[in-house]
Amino acid sequence: MAVRDGGPRQPRRLTSRAQVGEARRIVVKIGSSSLTDDAGRLEPRAVAAVADRAARVIADGSEVVIVSSGAIAASLAPLGLAARPGDVPTQQAAAAVGQSLLAAAWSAALGEHGLVTGQVLLAESDVIRSETYGNVRTALEAMLGLGVVPVVNENDTTATHEIRFGDNDRLAALLAQLLGADLLVLLTDVDALYTAPPSSPGAARIPVVENPDALEGVSVGSVGSRVGTGGMVTKLAAAQHASMTGTATVLTAASRLAEVFDGTDVGTFFPARRGRRRSRLVWLRFATRGAGSVHVDAGAADALRSRRSLLAVGAVGVDGTFPPSVPVDVRDPDGTVIARGLVAYGSEDLRRMLGRDSGELRRELGERFARPVIHRDDMVLLPTE
């Protein structure tokens, strides 16, 4: 197969289950709890079951990217650990052991169908800068063009902050966005989203979520499994991200994957939303965390809420060390993050600019310092409690 050229792929924007069979680029995310047994050991049969179904849709002409958790979980038994370690150094060591086991399991399972896999390990820093974000897409497109099945996981061996706060649900939604996937399938140990915890009397499956606002009043847990980090909250956030960027999503149990591809009414379906969303703004909202923070006064906070640019005169403080052109959080006088945007200046320059108007900056520092700290076109407002 030839490696593809061209711009980013646009998703098909599937809006009903009947259209699921039309998906030609699919991201499947499977969590640790669905790949391991009760003792925390990697379960080859679970890997094989997903690989078998993925091979079928690939044979029918679709492309599949697998986002697989389970590296740390796979290492528990070989290392004699009773549970997922709590400290970062041990997590990193466990990930180094488990990642090779996980990659070998996927390679063997998909190899049974004549498919070649490629392991892709990503850290959050890979998507903090827009240029590296594009590099990830280029590499994955090349793999798909060569007929390779990418198996993606967070790079827990070198990550620190990511291990404690990251999750592969968010990573899967990000990949669906940057690859223009038609369908995202989030596989977990719960077969659907329910109106209450599934064990509660009267809990009912929610078959379709047309709009996240419809979930108001629904009780959703947030704690992950013994061997994983995500929970239902992260899956809902991932589904919302995918939906907003044109990718339909199904959330269900790993055992029901075949039914998902058949278009059966299982799990919870999140249709792709109509209309176009600027991908950079969605990326800022869902796929990044600020490399630092800019604190603003009350007047600047009000201006931002009115969708104006952030000027140096309204900035009162800077946290962290960062270069220009990276995402930073904007905090109001109470310290609440109200926006995130691509900053025009590095932290060192920003500290010299605090509280100074454009005329003063132009006279004393030069014309380039008269630009906004964050232009409104490079900023997204964030929801606050």
C-alpha cells in the first residue's frame, strides 16, 4: 500500500446506529479492566477477542486504530504486585515491564489474521504543541497507509503527571479527532451508561445521548477500576469531545464489540454533531493542559468572557516557565481557570509586560510587544462550576 498524502481526513459524521456499518476509520479504546483477569494478569483471550473482531472489519475495508490500556496492569503478576502501585517511580518501572507484554499480546493476536501492528507511545507533551500534534497525525496516517494496525498507549514509562492524571479515554478522543475517525468505540466493564448505578433499583440503560445537556440529573461515578485510572466521567468527556468534532461514539462492554459493528442497539450511542467546529479550539479545550498560567484582573476577566483578546495591561501574574505559542491557562482573580489559549510570548517576556498598555510596550520594548498576549481567535473559554 502507498503512504497517503493530503490534508486531514474529514469524518463521515454518523448520526444513527444504522450508519455504523458505514464507518471506514474506527478508533477502539479498551481499558485495563477489560484486558486483565481478577488477579491483574493480562488475559490473552480478551486481547484475542478484540483482535478477531477488528480483523473482520479491516477485511471488510475499514481501518482500525486500537488504544489499549493495560501496560501497568499486565506487569502486576510478573512483578509480584498485588495492586497498581501508588508511587510514580514504581508505576514507571511497572509500565516498562508491562508495555512489552502488552505489545507482544496485540502483535500475536492480530498476527493470527495476517495483520502487522505498530506500537505508538504518546505522552501529553506530544499534544501540547500544535506542531508535534501534527507530527502524531502524520506518523499514524503513514502507518494506516501501509496497512499497519496502530496500537496506541500513553507513555507511562517516562510520564509523571500523565500517569496520575491522564487517561486513555481522553487520548482516544484526541486520536479520533486528529485522524478524522468516523467512529470511536469505548470498551469498558460496564455495558452502557445508565440513569443510575446499574446495581440500583430502577436503573435504566440510556441508549442514545443526543446532547450532553440531556444527562443533567444522571448519577455518574468517577472512580476507575483496581487496575485502571479512568471512570465513567472520563468516558463521557471523551464521547463529548468526539461528538463535537464529528466522530460518533459507542460506549459499551468489550464483550459486545461484535454487536456494535453490526449496528445492534447495545451500549450508549453518541451521534456525531452537525455543523463544523474549529479543530484548534476543540483541541485547546479537550486535548491540552496549560503549560503555565496567566493571572488577570477583574476587568480583563470580564473582557475575556465577552470574547475579547487578552492584553498585557490586564495581566497581573505568571506561573511557570514556557515558550511562546504553547497553550496556557488564564485565571481570574479567584484563581479559577476561565480560558485557555495559545500565548504569543514566553513567560520571561510576559513578566516584563505585566500591567503595561500597548502604547507603553511599543515605546519601551518594541512594536512586537504591542500585540495581544492571547488573541481571541486562539482562545477558548472553559466552563466553571
